[in-house]
Amino acid sequence: MATHLSYGRVNLNVLREAVRRELREFLDKCAGSKAIVWDEYLTGPFGLIAQYSLLKEHEVEKMFTLKGSRLPAADVKNIIFVVRPRLELMDIISENVLSEDRRGPARDFHILFVPRRSLLCEQRLKDLGVLGSFIHREEYSLDLIPFDGDLLSMESEGAFKECYLESDQTSLYHAAKGLMTLQALYGTIPQIFGKGECARQVANMMIRMKREFTGSQNSIFPVFDNLLLLDRNVDLLTPLATQLTYEGLIDEIYGIQNSYVKLPPEKFAPKKQGDGGKDLPTEAKKLQLNSAEELYAEIRDKNFNAVGSVLSKKAKVISAAFEERHNAKTVGEIKQFVSQLPHMQAARGSLANHTSIAELIKDVTTSEDFFDKLTVEQEFMSGIDTDKVNSYIEDCIAQKHPLIKVLRLVCLQSVCNSGLKQKVLDYYKREILQTYGYEHILTLHNLEKTGLLKPQTGGRNTYPTIRKTLRLWMDDVNEQNPTDISYVYSGYAPLSVRLAQLLSRPGWRSIEEVLRILPGPHFEERQPLPTGLQKKRQPGENRVTLIFFLGGVTFAEIAALRFLSQLEDGGRSKETYR
Amino acid sequence: MPEVPGLQSAPSCWTTVCQDRVAHILLAVGPDLYLLDHAACSAVIPPGLAPGVSSFLQMAVSFTYRHLALFTDTGYIWMGTASLKEKLCEFNCNIRAPPKQMVWCSRPRSKERAVVVGWERRLMVVGDAPEGIQFVLDEDSYLVPELDGVRIFSRSTHEFLHEVPVASEEIFKIASMAPGALLLEAQKEYEKESQKADEYLREIQELGQLPQAVQQCIEAAGHEHWPDMQKSLLRAASFGKCFLDRFPPDSFVRMCQDLRVLNAIRDYHIGIPLTYSQYKQLTIQVLLDRLVLRRLYPLAIQICEYLRLPEVQGVSRILAHWACYKVQQKDVSDEDVARAINQKLGDTPGVSYSDIAARAYGCGRTELAIKLLEYEPRSGEQVPLLLKMKRSKLALSKAIESGDTDLVFTVLLHLKNELNRGDFFMTLRNQPMALSLYRQFCKHQELETLKDLYNQDDNHQELGSFHIRASYAAEERIEGRVAALQTAADAFYKAKNEFAAKATEDQMRLLRLQRRLEDELGGRFLDLSLHDTVTTLILSGQNKRAEQLARDFRIPDKRLWWLKLTALADLEDWEELEKFSKSKKSPIGYLPFVEICMKQHNKYEAKKYASRVGPEQKVKALLLVGDVAQAADVAIEHRSEAEMSLVLSHCTGATDGATADKIQRARAQAQKK
């Protein structure tokens, strides 16, 4: 049991158990000792649903990473390849299998495709002459992975690129499949809303798949009331801006991968006396970040400026708790104190970790450059000087600041101006090519293809209309005790979350005009339920909405959604990203 | 088959026997018996065979293949195991006329042996007992041995000879006092409203045999063929059940259901006169299959519905069979068949339209198959069949509709092999989703094809990008790279992307230049950005060339200043830096000079520039070089609240106490105003 998954309004452990069961069933099909050969990309996502102990219980003795040529020696009966359905991986697998065949005792080979079997890949294996070597060829539909009590993820990093740059819908198909699995476990979702081209496609696929599944009538009482599908390209602005929540900043600075973050070790060296800093750990400190950690759950979604006070308050509470021991006089009191000790020590460890992280982040956020960058971002977002060359960006290029930073700013400016004037755009492009190298002409071209960067066409800047109607810029932000979602970017209210907010109240009809400006169609679909399953709403009971971002979501957006659901008092939103 | 010694004409009789899972032929020639397999022929002698046999007239193997019976010309019957190793019994019927037929009659209950011998008008059942039972036949008859008895057919009758089951015997034996018999009696009396009913019932209950009684009645009902008798027995069982507290109802319910099914199929319109035991042995699934084979679809569906079988095993399966039959009706038009099938099947869960379509295709009705596939909701089933039927283009659009990219790929690769290149590309052109997928495939698998695709679509922008990628990935030599870039630039011109074309030409120029630099100066220049090339030149003291390059490529002044500033500071060439700062008025101001000197920890140099910083950034510059006091003065002079607090935040307690006081005073004054 992963307890943090069952805190939310929807118990995601049901899903986790379902995927774990499926994995166990597959492993048991291959009787005897086994070695697993992993597609490296999958180890992270798998780690979230099954630890090594589970695999070990099912006789998995060795684990390898999928590599060319031959497999490391292993004295096992079965060799299981766990891979994504990609042609290049099939080539490697066949190399492995062929070299293994030459090496002595026959093994049983199996292949587990994640998340789906592929005719294309099987054809490739057939062409390579190894298809017959596999006893079990199955698929493991790991589409949505439970992350937290209110969060699921497809962990599909390339989804945005595939969908918007390469027009490859594979990930949309997986998303639709994942949503079908979810509905099989949590009931049919009666209403589907959506905005954007990809959203429309996913909804279409879902409706189609539902038709394919007729016969296995779903008789589960629906847990979710609504599903909102949102294309990432409806709101390209939000991911370009710097996130200012605690979790968001950790991600901005260190990057969170599969809920883990790697941090510079120096700050986390155990402080021991007489240990003159001799053997400082050199390996990065790896921490898992989720709501299972009480303190983290409390601060993750706060604006970073509000984190310090919480940490110091916590520090006082904890040291006061430790002081209690002096008051413990009777044996009973001492016993009680001792019984609480493990919990207190865990809290103290957690506090120490987060204090260190906060210090690391503070070093960055208090730097002048961070401040300057933020100022420019906020100027753009509030609509100031978006139509001319920005001197800060110029300076950044001249000083060869990291390209990604420059590109984010330029794209942000482009988005906030409904595209840049051709002259401005060409100037930026030229500067970037001359400074960072001509090869980035391809990078720029890709940005233009996805719409992150574009010349202004039609001559009208629509951003101010969008900004005003959706109240994207709030001048009075309370970072400590927020009253509006704009606190997550200290002023800017994420467009995507605003859409979700307006959908639940008062409904999208009020913003038809803006919806027409934003790319892609908006729509509503109803999935009829048998009368027995229709909900009779209790007064005061809130709706549960599942929000699905097609193409990724930022931590700040998640924070904003959590804030909304608290505001609605229990109407917990649940959001997913890929 | 091997030769049989002495076999001149047809053997007097023969049969197949089964030993150790191998089939043999047992064959009689005169007084001798031979066992044949595929290789050998051996004479066998049945143990204990009475002497005087000159020929065998009949032989019969039992339903289970375990027993064998031999009828000799002496009217003697030998019964033994089929292995011919053991004699079980013998019988002398004293009839020498050759029998028409001889069959074993299985006796599932007593497991005893019985052989039925049939002559023209006579039937004799023989076995262990010294006496046989004789029946007279009215017509010529034919005997069929079955699982639990022998069926006797004649032109006008159909009879079944079998051992009486226990339950029936118990109940119907004359003067039987078995609980079942009493219960049946009780029920009859009860219907007559006679108090005897109570007496009978009491009698059973006193012995505590009511459950057995009910059970017997239920069982006996199963073996009755006549519905009235079935009803009467079931009524008795139901009557008896009323007096029992906890009698599990399933056996009764199931028997009622089974009998209803059996009566339905025994109807002369259907004509499947199965016995209860045969029906149980066969299972409902097989029975349904037989009905389906006889095309008795409505009855089969009624039975499924009546027995509430799950749709997938029951109704759906039968409908699917019906549909498969329907597609074979060649005299009905495709349209009508497809419509009729869809009307009946609709969205019945578990019906696979693709299976039906496959059948239609198997009968050569491709058009019908395609029509049927329209109703198939599962694209995973639909598409492969369409491919098989060589409707690849239709398969492609179906695959695209499903959104399953793997399916689309499968069709694409199929199409690629099936069509010539031109047609293939044309097909792709009308399917943008497939086209972009195929592009991805080519990007990883067939780069050249990718180029052809772009060429066909006149997509010059992408062609340009393609050649740029090639100039980095495929080409080694500088000439090749430049040539690739030239192609790219041409493509960009065609795409009317002036900017990219110019940038590409610049890059060609830069590449050539970089090579020249490498030749002349040594070191590495190739593939540096323009910015880095200039920086490298400055760092290696080639200021003139750097200037020239910057001019040639029109590097904006501001960036050039940053560039030089950074490079000179890196060199720690403070003299040159100062000279540079004075060459003209800095387009980037002088704060960057201060900053960069401080970065190199040269406070001395930094101070030189601090004084030249414009008023707006003066405070910042002074603070950078650590001149808090002067910064304070400037801030006060500017009357800027923000600057004052900035300075204040830099005041460290001990040294800057006075300065801090000064600012506080100025602030207070400002507030008064």
C-alpha cells in the first residue's frame, strides 16, 4: 500500500493495485527464475508502481539494461525484455537473442511491450528471424501512473514534441486507452469537456473505444463527475514562465524526474563534529518528493516566499517537542515521549532536508539576474513592451546565457504579443544564430512549427483581450495567504487553470469569445449512464473533475489546481500530465 | 495391409478393435480369426471358445470398445474382452440362422454385459443369465448401439431398449415400497383429496426418507420420455419438497429446465431423441452446436435465452453462426445480406463482425465482407482483414480513424510493398496523419525516402532543414558540407524564407573563413559560432581580424562590446580593456565593466569604471566596488527610496553605522515632506 495515494477524494491505490496485479500475473506466467532486461526509459515509471522486492518475490533474480551485442551472463530460466514498442529497440533485442542462442543452454525468452503490443515491432522481429524465440509476447498497459493522492501521470516526456511537432498521435492513443482503463476502474465519466485539437481527438477515440467495449457493461458507480481535456498548445504561456512555488522552483532549478530530484550533495553532508569536511559525499543526493512526507505536502504548493516562515515555525515546534523530554517525569510520560520519537525524528530529518533545499533555492532566487529575468517575464505577461526588442534579452544573448533561458524569454514575448513583428523576430533569430551557432536554425524552426515562436500575422495582438477577460494578470497578489491562483507565478494566473476554474463556475459560455481566439475547438460530450448509476447529489457535495493536460503540465499549475479545489472546499480536482 | 492366409472371398465377418490406442482389424475366415494391423497378420484364438465352430457369422465390439462378442454358426455366442485375452461368458441360443445384426447394449447402471442379437423378426437379449429375453419384431429393424442402450429403428417405429434406471425401477416396480413410489402414490391421493395421502407421507417421514423420495422422483422424471409422466413425477417431487425444511432446490429446477430442453428437441419436427444421460454427456454447448449445424437457429436461441446462458457463449455465438450461414446464401444480394445481418445482430455484445466477414471473404464475397466490416467496431480486427482482402486504402482510412498509430504503420508498410512508389506517395498525400507518421518512420529508418517525400510535396522549407541536418550528420569534408548548405539555401529561397537563406549563406561564408583561419592560425575554429569565432580571435590576440569579422557579419555594436569586454577581462588584459572603454562612448554603459572587473576580483580596475557609470546605475556600481558611503550620498541625492533601501541593505553594522544613520535621517526628512 502506498498510503499517500489514498488521501484524495479518489483512491488511486485501486489503480496502483490493478497495475501491480497485472505485472505479477505476467511474471507468474513465466515459471522459474528470471532476468529482466529493461528499456532504460521505463525504469523510472516502473519504480513508481513496483519496487524490486515485488519482482524478487516473483523470482526475478537479475536485472539488466537493454544494450547492444550480448547480454551479461545470468543463470536463469527466463529472460524477459520489458520495452517500449520501438523499432530500434527490436534490433537490439534480436541481437541479444541471437547471441544468447549461440551461448549454450536454451532459455525461454519473453517480451513485454509497454504500454502496447505493436504489429510493426513484431513484424520487425519476424524479419530479423527471432519472433519465434519468444514464448510470451504480451502488452502491459501502463498508461497512467499514480503519482500522488490527486495526481496521475503518463510520464511521457516526448508527448508535446510528438503531438505538436511531428503530428504523431501515438501518445494521444495511449492517453485515450489510459482514460478507458481509468473508467473501467472508477466508472464511466458522465461529462467530457475539452479545448484543443488533440483534446478533440482523444475524446473521439474514447467514444470510439467505448463502442468497441460494449458487452462488458461497466456497472461501477462513477467516481469522477467531469473530465476536462486540455491541449498544451491552448496555453503555451504558462510553461514558459518561471514557476514560483516551492515545488515549481525545485523543478526549475534541479528538475524533478519521476517524482525524484537529484540535489548537490554538499548541503546534505551529515554534520558530525571533528569530521573536518573530509569525505564530503560526491554523489548527488536523491530525494523522493510526494505528499507522503507531511512537511512537503504542506509547503510544496506554497509560493516560495511563504515557505521560509513555515519552515521556521516548524523548526520551533519540533525543537519544543524535543524539549518536552525535560518535562517528562514519570515513567509513563517518558514512555510516551519515546513512542513519539521515531515520528519526531522523521519530522526533524524532513525539516533539515527542506531547509537545505530552500537555502539552495534562495541562493538562486535572491540573485540579481533571477530578479531581472522575473521582471522581464512579468512585464511581458502584463503586456508591457511586448512589441519591441527587449534589452535584457539582448544582454543575455550577448553574455551567452544558457540558450534555454533566452529561448524561453523570446517565446514568452512572442506568445504575449500574439507573435513578434517580423523585424523583431528576425533580429532575435539572427542574434541567436550568430551567438549560439548556426545549427540552431533547426531549433528555431521547430519552435516556429509548434507555435511557440511565430511572426505576428493578422496584425492584431489578441493577448490583451485574453489577459483581461481571463484576468491573467493580478496586480495585488498575496503570496503568504493567497486568495487567487495567480500566487503561483506571483501575479500571473495560469491560463489553463483559469479555463478549468471558469468551466466549473460560471461555465464556458461566459467566455465564448476568448475560447474562439485560443487555438482548437472546444466541445462537450456526454456519456450516458444507466439509470441505476446516475448520481443523486447530496447538498454541499462537490464535483470531482479530472483534468488531463495533453502535452505536459507545470508543478505550478498543479499547485494552482490544488488551491482551487481547497477553495471549493473539497471539490478536489485531479490532474494528469504527460 | 498384409495378406491373410486362406482368404479367397470376402470374410464372413470383420470389425475394428482398439488395443493400446492402435486400431486393428479382427477378421474371420472360416473357423479362424486373424488380427491385422498395418504390418502384421496374426491368428488369434478366443480363450474358452466352445469347440465345433466352423465359421463366425457376426462379431460386435461394445460402445466402449472394451468388449467383443462373436456369433458362431453353431448358434453359440462368445463374449469376452476385446483384447481376446479373457472370456466373460458364453451363451447358446440354438439358432443357427445367421443373425442380421448383433450389438452390445450398454448397461451403465449394473455394468453387466448384454448383447442384442437381431434376426428378421426376432430380437434376443443375452448375457450372463442362462436364459435370454426374446422380443418379436413387427417389421424389419435396424439396431444402433448407444451410450446407454440400443436404439431400434424400423420403417414406422423408433424404440429404445435400455436398462431400467434405479430410480424408475424403485418407483414403478410392482408393489414397490420405495420412498419414491410412496411419494408418487401420496401425491396422487392428495390430488384425489384422500386422507391416504397423509398416511403415505407419514410412512415416508417416519423412516426419514422424504429427501430420498423427492430425489428419486426427480431422477425418474429425467428418464421418462412422456411429458405427462414427467409432470406427474415432478409434481410428486414438488409435493414432497413442501414437507422438507431445507431441500436444495437446484436439482429440481435444473431437471425442469433439462426436461423442457429435451422435450423441445425430441419433438418430431426437430427429431433429436436424446436420453437424459446422453444429453448430460453431450453438454448443452454440443447440443447447441448440433442445432446450429442443422440450422435450427431460432430453437437454439430460444434454448439459450431460456437457460440464460451468457450472451457470448449463447445467443451471440448462435447469431454469429447464423450470419456465417447467411453469407453463404449466394442467391441473396450483398446489400440484403449485410442489412439482414446487421438488423439481427445490431450491437449484440460479443459478436465479431470480422469473423463473419472473414467467412464471407472465404466464400468469395469480398464486397459483402467489406460491407460487414463496416459494422465492426474493433479496428484491430477490421484492418488486418481488409489488408488480406487487398483493400489497403480502405484499411488505411479505417486505421487512421481508430487513432491507433501502430495499426496505421502496419497498413503503411503493407501499402509500401503493394503499390509502386508513385502511387504510394499519392495515397499518403491524401492522408496527412499517415503522411506525418511515415515521415517519422523515414526519419529513423529511410532518410532518402524522407527527402523524396518532401520533394514530392514541394515542401522546400523542410527540404532546407533536411539538407542542413545532412551537412552536419552525413558530410565530413568541408566542401561537402558547404555544398549541402548551398542546396539548403536554394531550397529556402524557393520556400520564400529569405531569412533562412541568408543565414545559410552566411554560415557557408563563415565555414570557409573558419577553415582559412585554421590553416593560417592553427587551433580550432570550425563549427564555432560567429560570436565564439570572434572571441577566440581576440583571445589569441588577433584583434584586427576580429574587428574585420564583426564588420563583415554586421555584429551589432552592443553585442560586440559585450563580447570584447568579456574576452579582454578573461585575458585580464586590463590595459587593452581601458583603451577599449575609451575608444568611444559605450553603447552598453559602464556598469558591465564594473561587474566584469569585480568578477575577476580586480577592485582597482573596477573603481576606474564606477565613476563613469551613468546616474541611474551609479548606486549599484558604487555598491559593487564596496563604496557604501558614496553610494549613500548618491542615493540621497537622487531622493530614491528604492536606492536608499538598497544601500541600507548593504550596510554592515560596525563599519557603516554612520552611513546607515545618514540614510535614515534623509528618509525621515523625505517623509516629512
